[in-house]
Amino acid sequence: MAAVEEKKQGTREGEEEEKGGEGKGGENERGIMSSEVLSNIHLVTSRWYRTGNGATRSQRLFCVYRILIALYWSAWLIYCGIDRGLGLSETVPNHWKWFIFLTHWTAVMLAVYLLWAAALCYGFTFGQHVLSKYKATLQEHLLPSDERDLLATQENSSPISGPYKVCWYLHNLVGCATFYVMALYWFVIYTPDTKSDLINYHIHGVNFLIMLVDSIVSATPYSVWNAGQPMGYMALYGSFTYVYWAYGGTNVENKPYIYPILDYADDFKDALKFNLISLFLIAPGMHLIMCAWNFLWNMAFGPMRNLDVPRSEWVMALVKDMRDRYLTPLANRLHQIWKRWRGETVAANIVA
């Protein structure tokens, strides 16, 4: 009987350790693909943010990056608005129609997001009252796994605060919008005869590059459940193009459409079809791509976040995680396939 009780106790301990391991791995994945453990601190820190002595310096560097990239893009947006929107460029007729293009909508939204994120990051980094407010959140990462899961559950019942939620929504929206603008321009609208300058490169390519880099360095997660935000943006602009055309709106060349692919007068069905495809296929598809991109970098930096250990141990933790999660199961599976194939080959030779 004593042996049976010891066996049961050992089984329960093994199950508890297994659950604890799942909690550790699951925490990292939930932080990327959903908002279950999302808190305000994820929206104002970098992926390599650590507790301990190195936290202040790394956070200040990240804050400087946030401010510089926001100022850089804002400067380009102002220059583009003055040169094209105010008619200083002689090559752009009807300059007041600068505001009808999705490209410029997205450029403005990107500036709003970067400035908003920079302001929140500055307040968190240099505002002592904000740092003290989230001291408990930082300590959460030092607790045992079962207590972390409990705090994560409690945190999920209390959503992130308003300004941070706006920042997260803008991040989800602008990431897909810049992706869409870049792809639409270079793969649908662009022709070899199209004249391109630095402004065109910035509003049709650099904007998406900024969001790709932002997804690498920022701890802000993407959630597959937030695909409705870029879809809403596409629905809003698609509705605007129809209303603009219905009331006699024209493009800069006084043609009855904003983009040739949205020529409701010439082919209403094709224009409507393109809007529906953009809304229900392209927007959620690009959002999933951005989620996968975010997941890739979270796999690289996830084991390193909030660990007060030397960087060499970070790398070893990453290598061990990749080995245990992918390489070892793959090697075992290949070995099983090889043994099965060899056994079948030996049996066939015996029969023969």
C-alpha cells in the first residue's frame, strides 16, 4: 500500500510539473497571439526589456528610438503635405485632393500611431509615478508559474487602460494598412512609366519598413482576434470611395475615380468585387502575416525578456528552447520513419 501511495504521489507531482511547464510555454504564446496576458507595459517597452540593473538604460534607449522614428516620419509627412497637399509641387494638379488617397490616409495614421506610442513610452520611461504604478507588474515575472497564471487570469478580467488600448489598436491597424498600401502600389498601380521620388518611396515602402522594424523591437503583440481593426479601416475607405464617386468626385486628373481599379462608373461590379476582396480576404490575410512575423520574433526574443541574466545565458536558453521544441521531436520522428522503412525493407527481402 505504501508503494502504491508513493507511486500515486509521484504521478501527481509529475502532472504538476508538466502543467507548470505548459504554463511557462503557454504564457509566451498567449502574449503574442492573444491579449490574455497583455498589460500596459507591453505597449511601452522593447522585446529585450529586462528587470534588474539593465532595465533603465535599455528602456531609455528604446524611448529614444520611439521619439526619433516618430519625428522622422512626421517630418516626411509634413514635407509631403506641403509639397503635394499645398500645391508647391508643379507636377501635381488639384493638390487639394491629396486627402482622398488611401496612401495619404495611412501616412497620417502612421504618424498618429508613432507620436502616440512615443508619448506613452516617454511618460512610462521618465515619469516616476508611472514606473511606481507598474512595479507590481514587473514583479509578476519573478513569481512562480502557478502564481503568474493566476495573476494573468486576474489581469485578463481588467482590460488595459484607454490610452494604451488606442495605441494597440493603431498598431494593429497601421501595420496592415502600410502592408496593403505598399503591395497595392508596387504590384497593382505601379508601371515602368511611373515617376518615383523620395516621397513616393517613403509613403509606399518606407512606411511598411518602419512597421516591420517596430514589430521586431517593440513588445507590442499582434492578436489574431484583432483582424477586425484593419478590416474596419478597409471598409471605411471603401465606403468613402463609393460616396466620393457618387457625389461626382474625381481624382487629380479629373477622372471619375480615385484609383483605376475602383472605377465605379466604368465597371461597378469589378470595383465592388475588389472592395469585398480587400475587406474579407486581403485585410485579414495581411493581418495573419503580421501575426506570424510577430510570432517569429517573439520566438527569438521571448526567452530573453524580463530575465535578469547575462546575455550569453539568453542565447543558451534560446538554443535549448529551439532544440527541445523543434529539433528533438523532428529527429525522433525521422528516426521512427527510417526504422519503419528499414523494417519493411528487411521483411520484403525475407519474403522474397
